Amino acid sequence: MTVLREKGVLVGDWQEVVAAVRREDFLPAVIETPERVVSRAQEPEAWLAAVYEDQSLVTQVNDGRQAAERAGAYRLPTSSSSMPSLMLEMLGLLDVRDRHRVLELGAGTGYHAAWLACRVGGERVTSVEKDPGLAAQAAKNVAAAGFTPQVVCGDGDAGWPLAAPYDRVIATYAVPAVPYAWVEQSVMPGGRIVAPWGGSFFPHSFVTLDVVAGAGGGPVARGRFSGYPAFMRSRNRRPERGYLADFLHHRGEEDESRTRLSPRELCADADALFWVGLGLTDAWYLLVDAADGSGEATLWVLADDRTSWAAVEYAPEQEAYAVGQFGPRRLWDEVEEAHREWGRLGRPGRDRAGLSVTSGGEYVWLDSPARVVRIAPR
């Protein structure tokens, strides 16, 4: 509470909610902070201190498979207790009010569902979790803490029609596209959806959508982007991840060229990354700084399917940079083309972009829904 109050993120009714729901009641005996793994049995004071820091705590890796314990095995975080200040940012966007019925996708530990239940009443909250083990534990956690949301095991992307319609829908994982089921299961008009959104290249936007009647009478959701969240990806369409070496192959066989687009400037410009990310939904990037203090760096662009990769070598004071590309796709060429398209639009900020979700697909627009710049058919 003290940390959140000092950050100025505790507002309105959520102050009482945060005070009433103890985070420690929802966390396992072993948690992973950004710095290290902490065991409650071995370090009880350190464990409790970590719990009440404003930080994300990983509670599951590799979907719970024991392979993650092998020495050197890649550890992909697959469930966590989100940073409380980020949860409050999302809830501010959601604008939950008395008597609202709320659908949460991604129960995780149950902590967020308990917040919602404390705010509007457990009978008005449904939380869906795909992992059966996590769903069972979340249900136990909320019950033990004295709250009564309905926690069910199911595919969050399908929503939960049995309790629909909902005044508010919130996702605790990032989606590459907003499922239309969430729109269909929302109150119309007046429903609202909040979710972390984006493809592999830039999944760091909240989208806040209001549900209204479309031209044909069916529900349509429209809204804009904000924030810079970092959430785990939907398990339905989660791209493969691993060590950098897992994505690199045929080194020495790449095609070489030069570019004038600075990889470091690109990575420092969130607006550029957002707009480039609209064109590279199935590839991701990694900027690796040289360890010698030279200021040099390599920007890697890697296809989710591991078939293609690109490398751009950055050095200070240069105006052109060496590029290597391998595979059926020329990923850096795609980055440059997406960047040029952003330039043709006048290099708008992300705050000028919006999203419409219909039964036919998703439409990213600039300034108004009438100016569509990207279409993703359903």
C-alpha cells in the first residue's frame, strides 16, 4: 500500500480494495522477482518484502513443465502476479462501476479477480483460466481469502458465454487480435474491453474499446491505444521463444547490404516501433549492446517460425550500417518498408491510432475509423 500510495496510483474505491486483499494470500511459496528466486521457507522476510514491492512476480515457467529445471534449459515465464501499479492502470482504463458485471481473461493466481470481486461483488465477476492447475489454485486462493468470483477453466479467447453479457471485459495477457467473442459477450451499447494488444514485434499497448452498434446492427468495438505494458502472450497463439542461438542458423550464408536506418534510433522510438510492428506481427527484435563500452550494438530481427533472421550492426558516428539477412524472408527489408510507410503517413504518434473490431476482422485506423491503414481479416 505504501509503495503504491507514494507512486500516486491509488485512487477512488481501489484504495479500499487494495487494503482489503492481501497479495501474500495469492502467491506460491517460491516466487521469482526480476532479480532472483525467493523461497518463503528459506527467506520468509525477503519473500514478504518482495510480495509487497510494486513488481511483477513470476509464479510459473514453461507452463509448469519440470524440464525448466534442467541446467541450461530455456525458462519462459508463463504465469505471474502482475505489477500492482500496472493492474491499477488497467482498471483505470476499464472504469469499473457499482453493479457492473465483469469478465476477466487469465485468472493466474486469482489476485486480480479478488480485487474485482471486492469492488463489485463476487457474483458479478467471472474469471477464465486456460491452465487447469492454475484455475484450480486460483479458485482455492480466492475462496481462502474470503471472495467469491466464479473461476472457471476454459479458453479465454472464447470468453464465457454462460454468464454474458458483461459490462466490462479485461484480459491479463497480450493478444495479437481482440477475439470477437469478447465483443459479442459485451453489453451493447456501453460495454468496455481493455487488453494488452500487439503482435510479436511490439505487443506493448493497452487497447481500450467501447462497444456500440455497427452499421448492420451487430456489435462493434472501437477505441485507442495507450500505455507501455509488458504482459505474457495468449497461450493460443503464443510465438516460440528461446535463446538467441535457437533462432540463428546458416551463419556466414547471409546476404549482405547496407542501411541508413539507425537500429538504435529505431529501438528508442516507441511510436516507430508501434507502426513498424503493424507490418511485422510474426517477428521480434532484440538489441544487444557490445560488452566493451564502445557504444556498438547488434539489432537482431527474428522470425517467430525460426526460418529467417536479420542482423544490423550499429556503431556510433556512422551514417550507414551493415546488414545481414538469411531465410525466405528479408526481415530487415520488411522493417524498412514498414518504416517508410510510417513516413508516408507523416510519422504519426501512436496516440493518433485507433482500432475497430468487427465480426469481419480488425481495422487499425489513423485519426478516425474512416481512415483505415491496416486490415486483419478474421
